[in-house]
Amino acid sequence: MKKLNVITSNQGKYEEYKDMLADSFSVSMKKVHYHEIQTDRLKDVVVHALDDLVDHAPLIIDDSGLFIDALNDFPGVYSAYVMRTLGCGGILKLLEGEKDRGARFECMIGLLEEDKKIFKGVCKGSISHEIRGEHGFGYDPIFVPSGYDITFAEMKTDQKNELSHRGKAMKQLLEYTLS
């Protein structure tokens, strides 16, 4: 079985990778310090990270973000920082009285083996009016995917992985690596 390092310090993110990739890869979490550039595009962050982490291949790394329509796509690439500083409650406060609650999650996964490949997943939905659910991590308790009336945090892991931005990008990665 092929080995694959998941470069992250986020245990929740690693668990999602492990769940979806375990049948095809021997997956291990690797915490590696690298310079994360400040930019307004997820893809730029991932491409720069792949260049910085070439000595740790084979690996995957991702950058993900929550893009909220009424906030002009904020927090976007700053999602992790905003989660640490404002949290889900802060996002709900920013949206108080807002009728447009449309949002999307985006994920860019970078795969580095002999060469680099990027996979993008998008999940459209909306922001709930309250924090709901106990599963997942990050913004999962306030994100309701399109066609559903429950948040990611109210879903079981396998259901979330089928719908999520990261799950969609991982499916592309698997199709690529298994073809």
C-alpha cells in the first residue's frame, strides 16, 4: 500500500483524510512547519506549500475556507484565523439581521509525489441562525449544505464526507491516483 503524509496540525482534518483514504493509502499525520504565504487565493497557498515541503513527499496538504456571500466572501482564506479569533459565534453575530445567508466551503488539495497536482472541491450552502450539532470541527456547527436542513456538525462523518468540499476534492484525488 502506498504511503502518504497528510501535512496538518488539525486533528479533525486528518481524521477526514484517514476515513476517506485508508482503503488506498497508508496515511499518517505529519506536523511540519512551513512558511504559509499570505494571499487571497487558496490555490496560491497550496502551491507555495508544495514547493516548501518537497522533502516530505509523498504528501498531501490542503487549504480550505468558508466564503460567505453577504460578507463579500469573508472569511475566505483567513478562515482558520477567524475561527481562532471570532469562532462560530462571531460569524453569527456578523450576520445578525442579514437575509442573505448563502455561503460555500472551498478546498484545494495539493498532492506531491513525483510531480504536483491540485484538486478543488466546493460545497454550497448557507449559514444557520444558531450553532447546532456536535460532530466535525471548525465551522461545521453553522454550515448547512444545499438541499439539507441540518449542519455538517449534525451529520455522521460518512455523510459529511460525501457532501463536503474536502470530500469532493478527495474523490478527485482518488480517481487520479487510482487511474
